[in-house]
Amino acid sequence: MAVFSFTVTARDAHSRARAGVFRTPHGEVRTPAFMPVGTLASVKGVAPEAVREAGAEMILANAYHLMLRPGAERVARLGGLHRFMNWPWSILTDSGGFQVMSLGGLVEVTDEGVRFRSHIDGSLHELGPERSVAVQELLGADVIMAFDQLVALPAPRPLVEEALERTQRWLERCLRAKTRDDQALFGIIQGGLERDLRVQAARAVAALNLPGFAIGGLSVGERPEEMYAVLDWVVPELPEDRPRYLMGVGSPDHLVEGVWRGIDLFDCVLPTRIARNGTVMVWGGRLNLRNARYADDPLPLEPGCDCYACRHYSRAYIRHLIKSDEMFGLTLCSIHNIRHLERLMETIRGHLGAGTFACFREEFWQANGMWQRHIDRHGGNGLE
């Protein structure tokens, strides 16, 4: 029987932040950790070895999209997701709840589940708690997510209440449907921006004694301070000895503030999505390499960065690739952006171990003022 464990190795004296180790059947994940997104069993434009070299110890794939193409049964026949995508380390699969919401008018939601038409070919499909778990068991990820219903924010309270109650019922059905011991099922806490609903949901999910807990329904239109408030309400209700996962969040400011409030795991398409626009993250902000000012710039993307792109290539060269529509340029930007966030998490873990995270947080905000109170227009969940 596979064993999942989470060990806290350091705590911050001024916040709920902590460092730890989350162990899965495919290795250890040092937390707090950022998980690059490989929606379709591929982190876009980046080889698995390069993702690992950039510092990632766990990645995310999406059950909804893989169910439609190439099919979960096919992935299982080919040895499961780890072998299929040549990623022998830890994997988490999302259940498809967000993707179902994003289909909008193509979806019919009932207590049994959802009926929807594929965004690929218009074919009709049904997805509910039992089918979502079955798909994720076929895929074989280490961590699987309960099927949930979320709503875009802001939303009227009756709609949030209805979705929360359905999510709770679906979680219980997911638990009954789960058959594999080598997978950890995380419950998802919904409740919109309603404090009493979020606390109610957190307590109900925590009572199920799950191996981990996710906070969902955020980064879907709310302001940053509203998201932080939800974390302040929810995290104190969750067990200290289990990992906490904030879904679909990955801009540097949200990572720092999420860790401050006790979050251990994050994921987002942000680093690779903005890379495909020729934008790279640097300490203090971003660079748009399409800008003519970088045409003769001999510097690396970010001086001091140890990523493959920064070790070998200049801003001028990478800009040339992007302007010439050479795919390699966007791959280099993606590698750098992933490494930038992984370096941030490594730095945070180091400060947590040294007891200096509060000082680092102040330093971060002094240097990165552009992120403050800002939801990046490229951020959030979803298919890249």
C-alpha cells in the first residue's frame, strides 16, 4: 500500500507560513511548491527533463481534457500518465470542474453531474463524481481531485450556496467511488466570497480526514484582497499535518501572500502563457522582449538567473527568435519563467528555514510593487 505523508520542517513566527515535505509514490515534493501546468500531458513547449531541471518536483495535468483526447483508457493501456508523458515524478490531476464551468452555455448541471458538448468536436459527454474519479484512476496521477462545481465571481449568494452543497455531496460520492490506494484524493473547499460558507465548507471537508485539502473557486474574477481574505478564513480550519493547495494561482505576489497565509501547493498556466507572448518574469516585474529596446541587449533575460536560457542566450538573441517566429524563442522564455517561479519558491523555503521569511516578504514588496493589488490579465486557471 502506497504511503502519502506530509511533514512540516519549519514554521514562520509571524504568519501561518511553513516549509515541509509532501511524499508521494513518485517522490518527495518540498513545500511550499509551485506546480507547472501540463494540461494535455505536456508543459507547453518544454521537455519534461527541462521542466525538472528548472526545479519542478510535481506538475499538474487535467482529467477533463485527457478524457476527451487521447482518452483515459488509452493512457492507461500505454502505461499510465507518468510513462505516457515521460514524467517519473509526482503528478496531480484536476477533476475538470473548472473546465466544465468555463464551457458556459455548453453545460447542463444537475445533482448527478454535468452534460456537456466537447469543445473539440461537439460530441455529447457526461461527467460526474464517479466518472471523474474513474478517469483519474485510469490516468494514474499521485494526487487526484474531487469533482466540484464552482462559479465565477462575483456571484449571488444563492448560486454559491447551491454550488457548495452540490460540491459537498459530490465529494462524498468521490470518496465512495475511489478504489486505488496509491492515489491521494484531495477535497476542494468552495463557498465564493462568503465567509460563513467558506468556513462551513472547510470544517466539513476537514472532518473527512483526507490526505490533503484544496481551496478552489478563486482567481476567477475577485480582487486579490478578497482572495487573501478567503485564505485567512479557511486555513485556520484545516489540519496542520496535511498539505493545503490553492488552485490556479501562480503570480509572484500571490505566491508570496499565499505562503504567508499557510498555503503549501500552487499551480498556474501563467509562466508558459505569458512566455508565448514574449514576456518574461524578472525580479521587480516583467520584460516584453518584443520591445525594440532589447534588440541589441547582450544581457541574459535576468542577470543572476541560473536557468538554461539565461546561461546560454542573450535578450537580443531571444528577441530575434521571437520576432522571427522561431518556436525556440518561446521555449526559452517558458523555461526561464518556470525557473523564475521555482527559484522564488526555493528562496521562500530557504527563508522559512532561516526564520527570515517576514523580512523577505518586505523586500519582495519593495522590489515588486507592480504586482501589488493586481490580478494579471494573463493569469488564472484554464487550458493554455
